[in-house]
Amino acid sequence: MNQISKSYRQHDISPTLDLAGQRMAQRLLKRVDDIDSYTLQRLRAAREQAVDQRRSVLVQEAQIRLAVASQSASGQTLSLPDRPSRWQQFSGIGMLLALLFGLWMIDTIQSDNFAQDAADIDNVLLTDDLPPAAYLDPGFKHFLKLSYPAETL
């Protein structure tokens, strides 16, 4: 344990503080064999707390960066405007009008199709050799079943 392992440090630590930390680490390493077990346990616990705290700070920074990246990828900005801009209002109104126009067109087409289907049925009934009342007669239904039996497979 006489070697100080150099690791990559964050750039947010001042060089003076970093140098002081390195000196402190060297002094502790020289005297590590003279430290009693109670003090070593306290140092280990303090180190674990410092590492956990730094880890939580890094996790929070990563979450913030991820949120900013996802918002910038979706075209949103990080600032929260009080009200939408004029272009957002116009685009929202335009989308609403397009939706209403589409619904009106669907209703119109379905109404026309229903009217056309009803007109075709009326045309067949009125131009057929049988009167429309024949289709309502239960005896005629029985006659059709006997005359044209369903084919069995």
C-alpha cells in the first residue's frame, strides 16, 4: 500500500485541493501500519460514505444529462415556457381542424355508402318478379329452403 494509484479525476476539483489530497494520501500510506483497527474502520466507513455520496451526485448528473439529451432529441427545450408560442398555437389549431375535417369526411362517405346500399336493395326489390310482400311470407321462406337446400360438405 505504499503506492498511490493515479486515477482519472473529474475536472471540477481544483488543482490545489487535488495536490492536498495527494499529500494527505501519501502521509496516510506511510503510517498505515501504525493505525489501530478502530480508526481503520472509521476511515473505511468515511470513505464508503464519500464514495456513495459522489456516486449519487454522478447519478443525478447523468439523469439530468439524459433528460436534457432526450428533450433536445425530441425538439423540446429545457426551459418551461409559461404559455406556448404562436407557432405552437397555430399548429395545434391546424391539427384540430384537420382532425375535424377528417371526421366529417368519414361521416359523409359512410352516409353516402349507406344510402347507396339502401338504394341498391330497393332497386332489386322493386325490379324483381316477386312482390316485396313475398319476402316477408313464412311459407315463401319454407319454399326457398325446400327448393334450394344448403349444400353439405
